[in-house]
Amino acid sequence: MRGAVRERVVLAPYMHLRIGGPADWFLEPYAEEDVALAVRACRERDVPLRVLGGGSNVVIADEGVRGALLHLPSLNRIQRDGNRITAGAGVTLPSLLRAAKEAGLAGLEKLTGIPAMVGGAVAMNAGTRDGETFEHLVSLTLVDRDGNVVVHGRDRFRACYRDGGLDDAIVVQATFELTPDDRQAIAARFSASLKQRNASQPVSMRSVGCVFRNPAGDAAGRLIEAAGCKNLRIGGIEVSPVHANYFVNDGCGSAAEFVALMGEVRARVRKTFGVELAPEVKFWGF
Ligand SMILES: Cc1cc2nc3c(=O)[nH]c(=O)nc-3n(C[C@H](O)[C@H](O)[C@H](O)COP(=O)(O)OP(=O)(O)OC[C@H]3O[C@@H](n4cnc5c(N)ncnc54)[C@H](O)[C@@H]3O)c2cc1C
């Protein structure tokens, strides 16, 4: 495999929350065929394999994760073909949005402010109340569980709320169909979305975004706040005073404290409202 293969790499610096112990193996393949080789190598050796994107929706255990982690920053090409833009899985969402804006192609503004790589945004079907990643997706290049590179149209996938339905395949490239529009109009929509996000979320803090899924017909943040959990703290992790469904790390927090705070918040919401909150964030190594 071309690219970097490292042993016992501490993951905290790769995580938005800045928490996480080491992965046994940390693989950074150079190109999509190297991703396929890595998948096959891990399969042959019975090594569990996960893909890490921008690390903004995952909490890694303090003890780390066993097996191998794929990280794909080298898949960072963005190509334009008419109204279509193709981006590698390792392109950051802000870079993709900037490229679309500069090309005068509209649609992706609804994803403004979501910290992700393209692969993670597709895998999670990241979105806002204005729309989701899959809306503009045309096709995906994937490496499947057997290590084959395959291309599928969007209709192949059953994307739903915060789930692209990829069935453990690895995204290496995604193509989006966008709509030509005036650059200034696109830029204005970007700014409006960013302004709104900056006012309502602790964007400059270390977090994993929304910790719990919204229960049907309600908002997890509202329930957490109404159950008196705002500013609740365990060690270095606190329920954000800005948005109660965000837990923020003051720089000294641990994964154990994050999980303990989740437990306390769930218990209080259950006791006050009889509602069982379900996690939106993923946990690795627990
Ligand atoms: C401040 C903040 C605000 C947020 N706001 C939003 C929001 O408005 N809307 C929203 O939907 N989310 C939001 N999130 C959550 C997060 O940004 C999204 O879930 C995002 O899609 C995660 O992308 P990532 O690249 O960071 O993936 P990671 O967190 O690294 O991984 C998430 C999942 O995607 C999988 N994955 C990553 N890359 C690939 C790949 N190439 N192929 C296959 N699977 C892959 C991982 O294995 C994992 O299961 C927010 C998070 C933060 C910290």
C-alpha cells in the first residue's frame, strides 16, 4: 500500500473533541487503490478496520481502539465538470463548499458550518433543517468490504436521518449535481447560515455536535435544558451553556467523563419527562 502505516497512534489530535487513546494501526493510504489494498490486507489478517473522517461525530475511548483506522486526507482532489463537482473522501466540507461557491454552483450552502470530511458527511448523511448531503449526490465511488472499488448511483442507497446507508463500504469519492447561481447570492446564503450557527451553537469549543438524537416531535436540547442540565459538569466535560445538546471539553476532559455526563443527563431527562434519549454520536473502543 502506498501511504503511511503507523503503529500505536494517539487519536486525540485527530478528533474534534480532542479526546481519544491510541489505535493499534493508523493507515493513511495514498489513493483509492491503496484503500482497497488496505481493506484486503486487514481482512486477510483478521484485523478490525474503521474509517475516520474529520472525527467530529465520534468519541474514542481513553484506552483507544483495537485494530486499524483508515484516515484519508490524501484523497483530497476536487474536480468540476459542468454542474457537477466530484470530491475525494478526504476533502473537508468547508473546502468543497468554497469550491462550489467559487464555481457559482448552488445547493451545498445548507451544509455550511458542519465540520466533516466528504466521506464522513456522506456516511452520516450530514444535514441541517434546510437539507441533507444526499439531496445533491449523484454517485459514489466506494471500496466494499471485500476490497473492490465500485461505483454506484445514489438510488442504490437508503439514506435516512444521519445515516447514508453505506453498509460498511468506504467512500473514496462523491459526485454532486448542483445548480448554477449568482456567486454573490450563494455567498450571502453562506454568511446567513454561518451567522445563525455561530449565534446558536458553541462552534469554537471542542465537541461532537449534537450528542443525542431528537426524539419524535421534540428537541433533545430543549429536554436537556428543561431537565435542569445546562452547565452540568463532570470533570472537564460540560453541558454547553449555549446549546444543551452539545457537551464541550475544556481541554482536560476524558472519554470516561463524557460517557458519565451522558448517563447523568439521560437519567435526569428520563426522570423529568419519561423520555429515553438515544445517542447520535458514535463510540469506538468502549
Ligand atoms: C460543532 C459541530 C457541529 C455539527 N453540526 C452538525 C450538523 O449541523 N449536522 C450534522 O448532520 N452533523 C453535525 N455535526 C456532526 C458531524 O459533523 C457529522 O456527523 C459529520 O458528518 C461527521 O463527519 P466526519 O468526517 O467528521 O466523520 P467522523 O466523525 O470521523 O465519522 C463519522 C462516521 O462516518 C464514518 N466515515 C467517515 N469517513 C468515511 C468514509 N470515507 N467512508 C465511510 N464511512 C466514513 C465513520 O466510520 C463514522 O462511522 C456537528 C459536529 C460538530 C463538532
